[in-house]
Amino acid sequence: MKDKIIKKKVLFLFGIILLPLLLFALEPIPPSNISEIGAGTSDENPLFLSNLGNLIWLSETPSYWGSGYLNPSTMTFTNIVKVFYLQTNDIDASDSFLWNNGNGLRPIGRVIYESMFFTPFFGEYDGNGFSIDGLYMNSQGIGYSNDTIGLFGCIGESRIHNLHLLNVELIDFDKIEVGTLVGYALYSSIDSCSSSGTINSVFEGIAIGGLIGAGQWYSVNNCFSTVSIEVENGRIVGGLIGGLNEAALSDSYFTGNISGTYIEGGTYGGLQIGGLVGQSIEATINNCYASTTEPTINVGGFAGLIIDSNISNSFWNVETSGETLAYLHLINSFVNVLGKNSTEMRDITTYTSVGWDFINIWAIDTSINDGFPHLRSVPPETNEKDISIPSPSIVLHGNYPNPFNPETTISYHLSVASNLRVDIYNLKGQKVKTLVNDYKPAGNHSIVWNGKDENGNDVGSGIYFYRMEAEGYVETKKMVLLK
């Protein structure tokens, strides 16, 4: 761990001496559409984030995190003003360690428990299916008092979705809640998100999760993590979520690793380290699984602590995570979680027998996720780089470029001649223009949309959808017009 920190410091000094242009480029950059009237005030008119400079700007500009008042007695928010963001590209954050004196990105949103100081992120961050790759965060050098760490340190009344964090390196020294994506979530939802990389908790992190540290009154759906978590004196640690309190988790999984040392602690004492969640209190969990990779620390196969919870149709791998469902209490809980061996965990009937949806939500492929189930909405990388996938008879390809201005090309393939229709819609579901409504021969085709409606008027910046119908095939994809 110390060697990694020293390496980052050396690279930082090297960057100062030999890469001045790179350092110059690492500066806060406001969203390109920030000057537009109403930008960021709704999901129909979000602020666009497309590069590391935009992320740095967001992390350093609390005035654009939204606002709200937390009533400490009721733990509810009032007078909320939200800000909306849309990521428009994959973001390479591998140079983020050069920011903040070599300590990387500061969290978006913060909380200080001792003084009950809350400055969460209020709003929506739509990753748009894109990734942030190579994010580096070192809590020792955050530069301000904060008890949580993650890309989003603390969120309130927010939604984070369609975002994938790749190759995260997060170093925690003394924070209470630690997660790659969210440190602490309150009255929020996280869906269709994922993370990979490492978390190294050097000094008694309290609640640590591969994706989310902890929170209350929040929901997580269609998410996974393959993060490797190394803890020193860990207390409440979960592969996906550290503390799931009065919250809901569904259709999610963890296939990373948990290792290190632990101490007995937390409100209920004892060991609270689990393959999926560290602590489940007054929570519901449905259609989830955990398969850790040979942990070197005692881990409850599925959870560390389960109290007043309802857990159904879920599984853990007894070969890699041990025979024990949970290392601590199972109090006042309904638990239908089964331990399976690796062969059974790769068998689709294990899951379909309890009603998992393998048409719309889940899939199994021996070349993906080591043969364990994966989510269709957020598929992990395949095991092999070159995999032959047969072309479907009819397919709608992505548009290019995306984002675009002023025009973009939409491509599609027909194996047989078909009646075809392609329409453009706005976020309200209103049809903007019909691009194609004709009989088309078999083969590869493309059509250009010039950003105009049926009347030839230019449409505004924002999110649009193109929908193709042909011989019973229906597909819709998203695109962004960025002026």
C-alpha cells in the first residue's frame, strides 16, 4: 500500500517537472452549455459533462451540487433545489492523480457528522451508459473536513444511473463511509451502475462497500461491482454495499474480493463483513448473489449482519466465500438465501427456478463474467478479447457521431427485405420527425438526421431517441444533440 502511495507521489513530481502542458490541461472546466438559459434545471435540459476537466469542475464547485435543508430531528430534506447532469462521453480520468497535489479528485458532496454539517449532491447524474476510467482518490489529501469518500461523497434526494467506473483506485485513511461510486446515500436511488478497481482502507474505515459505503432510505437496482477491497481493521464491509439500512437492493451482484484484517465493532459489535453487504438492517434484498474470489478475511458468504430484513431468491458461492450465510445475527428476518457451489452458480436453472428474469434483466454466457450471471443493462467485460457473435437478422446500430452537431448518421442492418419505420422522439415522448417509413431491401443501410423537425425547424440541444420498427423488431436508442 505504501509503495503505491509513493509511486503516485513520484509520478506527480515527474509530471510537474516534465509535463507542464498536461498539468495546465488539468483544470476545472465548466460544462459547455452552462451559459444556456435553464441548463441543469431538469432532465430535459441537463448540464453536459464530457471530460476530466468537467469532473474536476463539478467536484470543486459546491454551488452546482444543488441545495436543501436537512432537519436533524426528522432526518428529512426540505427546500430542495436539484441540478441535472448528463455525461456525453467516456471520460479518461487516469491523470486525476495529478490533481489536488497528487491526491486526486475530491468527492462531490460532503458530510461532517460531528457538527451535523451536510452538503450533499442534490439532483441527477445520468452516465448515459458511458464510463469514467482510472479515477484516483486519496482521502488523506482531500483538503477539507469530510467523513465520506467516493466519486459522490454524499447524495440526498438524488438519482445516479447508467454510470460505469473502471479501474478506480481509492485510498481511505480515516473516513466513516467509503464506496467507489457513493460514500453515503440518503433518500436516493442508484441504478444500472458498476465499478471495478481497488479500495485500500488503511485506517479503520467504518462502512466500506465496493460500490456504496452506506446510507438510509435509498434503493439500488441493476448494479454490480468487481472491486478488490483490502481493509486494515475493517468494521462493516460488504462487497457491493457496506451498510444497507432501511433500504432496498435488487438484481445486483458482487464478484470481487475482500481481504485484510478486521476488528469487532459497529453498533451491534462482532464481525460485520459479507460477500454482498456488510450490514442489512430493516432492508429488503431480492434476486442478488455474491461470489467472492478466495477472500483472505473471514467473510459471511452473503452478509455480515442481518436484522429485521426480508431477503429472497438470492445466492452465495460456498466454494469461494465459505459455508456461512452471515457471521453475526439473523434477527426477526425472513431469509431465503441459498449457498451453491460454483457449478450451480453458473447454471441458469438455479436462478430461473426462483423466478429470475433472463429475458429482460439477466443473462448467462460462459465467455462473460466467468460464466456467472451478468446484467444485460450493464454487462462486464468478456473473458476473451475476440469473441465471434453472430449478427442478428435485424439490428439497429448506434448513431455516429454521438453527441452530434448539427447532424448524425443512424445505421441499421436488414437480413431480409422489410417494411421499415424510423422515428425521432424527444424526452417528453413527442414525435419530432419520421426519418424512414418505407419498404427497404436486405443489407446495410444508413440515414442522416440533420437536427430538424417535421417542419424543417432546428430543434434545441438535449436528449433525443430514435426508434426503429421492422418485421416485429422494435429497438430504441438514445442520442445527444449538443450545440
